[in-house]
Amino acid sequence: MNKVKFFDYLQQYKIIENEITSAVSRVLNSGQLILGKEVSAFEEEFGAFLEGEGSCVGVANGTDALVIALTALDIARNHEVITVANTAVPTVSAIRQAGATPVFCDIDPRTCLIDLNQIENHITSSTRAIIAVHLYGNVVDIPKLKRIIGDRSIAIIEDCAQAHGAKLRGVAAGTMGDISAFSFYPTKNLGAYGDAGLCYSRDPNLVTEMKRIRMYGFNENNCSLREGINSRLDELQAAILRVKLKHLPAHIENRRILAELYSSYLPEDAVQVPADTDVNHANHLFVIKIKNRDRVKAELSNRAIDTAIHYPTPIHRMEAYRFLNYDEGDLPETNLAASSVLSLPLYPELSQESVLTVCNELSNVLA
Ligand SMILES: *Cc1c(COP(=O)(O)O)cnc(C)c1O
């Protein structure tokens, strides 16, 4: 029996190998490995992909993109940043790296996104930002979030690590908040062959600050105007990302077709985590909710189907974040999701046949 892998970059690499090797060779023969033509070209091209009016700043990874976004907004010690505990650890680790305190808001049980109706309860005089995580490729309603914030000076950072290509009412995820942070970790919708990330903003001053922060806070004369870090995107990854960006719309379309196939063939007891009708889901992950999740996951694995859980332990219950003083039972909807969500294999090269196999085996396991 052929194993259905959860993620497999090699299938795609074999298809684009020639384009990749020529891009890599172009960089190696260029004499410039750091912050050169490839990075600026990728920044331009990714900005065009987003169809927004802002600019991009290539950085080393998605976590740094969030840290740099927070730092550019002058968010530091004694400040609070509202986000969710149902996210990848980097969302929260970035808030800590910036020196601020994460404050967790529970999620909407239907979409598993931040529950905008509860935001108000978490806003204090120390709140400086909200990191809205566009989880799974779905989109948080940023215009609605803006209305909730009103005229308070609270910035919106979009965590777009899972949302390349997602749209809300025709507007790209990443172009609605003050700053957005993208990750190009290999498994993401747009994945590098290593680590890479990017910040985006419509505010030219924030863009300038972020460009400084990614390289020691330097001005043109290599003097630090502010304290920065080293978080550069390198030329090799930028050249690889330029190749893969050309294929991204087609890859997202494949994801959409496969996700639709899943939706039509899922057994009744497996409930898809939905998006609202005004969202173009980027289908980064195909997530269902089921009873006896751990047993189902193990039995699928026995049937050669790999699945994953995003996320099994909410961050407020992790050892490292105990000092934030949450109780296990806080954030009840987050806890409930953590015990029932299961992510099924989904990537552009996955065959339709494999999707049907997964649905069949899932029916058998649930029967
Ligand atoms: C992957 C991911 C990140 C971090 O990206 P890295 O490039 O791995 O640092 C941040 N937030 C979310 C929601 C992610 O899925």
C-alpha cells in the first residue's frame, strides 16, 4: 500500500528542478549572496502578488517577521499584545522576544479563529497590538477588528504564515492590518528550501524601520540608528522563492480543488472547520473536527495515512508559558479544539485518488 504522506516537497521539486537549479546557479555566479538583486526582486514580486499598495521587507523567517513588526511599532516591555493560544508557538515566542506580554483571547468554536466578540474584554491601558492569526488559510475579519478597536492606538499585525493567497471580500490577507508577517518555512503555501520570511506594510515609515531592524539598525553608512538584529533573507532563498511564487496561484488552485474534493467525500462524523462565504480560503491545512481524535489518528496511521494536529497543546498550557498564570481550564473553546481537530494531508501535488483514499479510510475508521 502506498503511504499518503502529510507533506512531501520532493514531488514538487522534481517538477520544477530545472528552474530551481538555474536560479541557484544564477545566484552563485552573481558574486552577491546577501541583500542583493534577488531579494529586492522578490520583495517587488511578492508585493505585486498581494495587490496592495505597500512594500515588502524580506527577513530570515516568519518568527523574526513578527518580532520585527512588533519592534517597528515600538512594542516592548510593559506592553500587552492580544492573540490566541491556538496557534503555532512562534506567534507567542515573537511577542516575548519583543519583550511584551501575550494576552490570550479564546477562539470562535466554528472557525477556530480569534473570537472577535471577546476582544473587548482583553483590552487594557497596556494593550498596544493584536496579532490576528489567519489560521489554516482562513482569514480573520480585519475590518471588523478595526471597528472594535475604534480610535484606540492599538496596532493590528496579521500573522499570514498560513494565509498566502487567502482573501477576504476580494482583499488579500496581509494587506488590511498595520503590518503583516509571512513565513516561507518549507511546508507553507509558499515554501523556501530552508528558512525565510517577510514583513509587509502600507506605511513607508514602518517599512524603513523594518529594513533597519533586519540589519543591526543600520543607516546607509552602517551606523546603527536604533538597536536591530540580524534577520536577512538570503539571495539563494529569494531566488528559489521567485521561482516558486510564479507557480503559487496554480498551487493554491490545486489546493482548492483537493479541499473541495475532501468536503464532498468526508464522512458525516468528520466536520470540516469552515470559512465564511466571503473568504477565499488559502487551504494551507484541511482541518476536521472528530470525536475520539487520537484513536482515529492512530488508526489512519495504521492504514498508511499520515495526519497532523494543529495544535495539540494550547500555548497557555505549555510548560514554558506557565509564568503567564493561566489555568488549564481557561480558554475553553481553545481547549476543546485542541482535543478534536485533525489535519488531513493537503499539498498541490497530492493526487485526487489519495484524497478519496483518505476519505474512504476515514469512513472505515469511524464506522
Ligand atoms: C509557521 C508559522 C510561524 C512562524 O514561521 P517560521 O518561519 O517557522 O518562523 C508563525 N505563525 C504561524 C501561525 C505559523 O504557522
